[in-house]
Amino acid sequence: MMDFDARLTVIAAARGFTPDPAQRAAATALAELERRLRRRPRRWSPGVYLHGPVGRGKTFLADAFHAAMDVARLRMSFHEFFDTLHDTTFRLGSADAAIEHHVKGLRLLVFDEFQVDDPGDAALLTRLLRVLRERRISLVATSNHHPRDLLPNPLYHHLFLPGIALIKECTTVVEVHGPHDYRAKDAPLGRFAGGYTYDDKPLWTPQPEEHERTRLPCGGGRTLDALAVRGREAWFDFAELCERPLSARDYLDLAERFDTWVISGVRPARSADGWQRFAHLIDILYDRDLALYLVADRPLPELLRDSPTGTERTASRLSLLARTSDVSSSSLR
């Protein structure tokens, strides 16, 4: 039986590329975790924490590892897991009960886009890490940040020091910093189709008409106005979607209902919260590999230039849309 390191070579060859040295080092660490997870009798196996700049193949590595394993496992984006965890905590009345509910029976938990920006999430994550260690559940995580740089706000960083210590105890920290940003060019690791246009450039589908406006239900009895709903395709206005107090749960629910998204009126958000919601939405659509078409008031480089700092991941993902921005004959799928 091939180990993960050898299997990755085969997967990469099928996609037409050769893993770079940084990806190979990460694969070696994952292959060692694979061997430990297959041991009998069962023992606790510290996981792997992959960090580095955007576009270096961290998600590709984690997804390939998850697909290769035959143990009880769960793979979720960080946003999705914590949003679900909050809902379960409300339903069960206890964060500890909610954590137990979601990890019961697992041997492997795979987190994509691991990040900590909120002090409340930091406390919950620390509790989760303790449970993973106690239940001998291995963690594989991808992140743009080294563990020491999580929850970077100096007012709150000290609150996550126990969590950082647990990450270092429970995982091997591996930097994936290869020479290429695979999203910045036509490379085989890409996903997330769509397009980008601005000003009076051609669109891919007819503009919504007034009679197509649709009111969609959101959580807590709230509603969201869509400019049009056409089967599994939905048009939204940027301000309505990102500058109202919507949550990741709202975006997750909508992502289940629509395969193709068009967002018009895209511009630099009027607040950091608005851009953060936009970033969360892009993460969710990317993770589900849905089609996204953006209609903006300026070219993509200008939009990104005027965005808040710390949005490199969002910029990298939006750059995938730019590849099809000048193909006016493209059609929504």
C-alpha cells in the first residue's frame, strides 16, 4: 500500500504537476501521521498544522490527505465548524456538550482556513483543542498564520496563549512556503470558477428586472432581498449582502440553496465589518467550489488596493475570477 507521500506524487502527476519541495515536506509529515493513525493498538497521534502564504497548496494537501484516510474523520472549513458549533451550543445548552457531540467517534479532524480573530472563539477553540487531546483525535489544519500569530490583536492575544500552546503540543507545525502562488497563474491546484467585470463591460447573463426581486428568509426571522432568483442562480446587491449584520450561518444556508452567485454593486466596504463579511462569504463559496460572478465599480486591482489590510487570502481567491473577467462569452453554469 502506498503511503501518502507516494500517493501525492500520483495525484499531482494526474493533475500535470510535480509537488514543490515545501509541499513534499508537508506530505512527509502527513505520511508519518498516516502511519501512526493506522497503528494497532490505537494510540494518540499528534496531527499536522500547515501554515504559509496563500496559494501554496495547503488546502490541496489537506483535502488529499482527508480523502486518502479510511479512519473516522471529519473535514470542515473553520467558519462552517464554528458556526455549527455555536448553533449546537444553543440547542444543547452547553459548549462542552456541543463539542462532544461534533467530535464523538472521530479519529481525525481536518480544519481548512484555521484562524482566530475573536476572543470568544478563542476560548471555545481552546476548549475544543483540550477535548481533541483528551479523546486522542488527531488534528490537521491549514492556516495563513503560524500559531504564534493567531488572535493578533494585542489587547486579546494573551487570551489565546493556552490555545497556542495546545496547537504546538498537539500538532507538528510545518511551513508551506513554496516558490509559486498557484492561484496567481493557470496552475493545476485551482478551483472556484466565475468571473469579474466592472463599469459598462459586458455581463454574462441578463440584468435582473424589477419583477424578479425576491425576499429570502434568513436566521432569526430576518429576511434578505435578492435582485433575482433563477433556479439555483441568485443575484445579490453587495450592500444588502455584506453591509447588513448577516452571519456566516446565513451565508452557509444560502450556499446550500444556490450554486451560482452574482453580486453587483461591489465596491470597498464602508466598514471593516462589511469587508470581513465579504471575506467570510468568499471563503464559504470557495470551500464549496461554487460559481461567483462579481460586478464592481472598479477593476479588481483597485478594489483590492482599497480593501483593509489582512485580506491576502480573499485577494488570492478573487484573482481566480479575474482570469475569466474579459471572456464576455462566458455563461453562468
